[in-house]
Amino acid sequence: MEDRLWEELAQAQAGLLSHRQLRGLSVSRGEIRNHVRVGRWAIRSGEVVSTTTGPL
């Protein structure tokens, strides 16, 4: 995730990203789990994560 291409997409989508979009940007499932585990991201549904943990 060195290029952090997901940041631009997240900004355009109010911080919400689907697992499919993240995989398309070469973000692994392990990286997603790690972001959620340490509290940077939050699971919003079975397929959507947010890059913020506050209220939507």
C-alpha cells in the first residue's frame, strides 16, 4: 500500500470504500484487517469499510 492510491478514492467517496475497490488498488485483506484492528478504519457492512471511525 506504499502508493496509498486508496486515499484519493476515499476522499472522493466521503471516506467509504468497498473491499472490491481496495483489492483493485492492490490493498490486501490483511492490510484491511490491520487498519480495522488498530482503529484507523471501521467496518460499515460486509463489503464496505470507512477510513474514519467516527459517525458517518
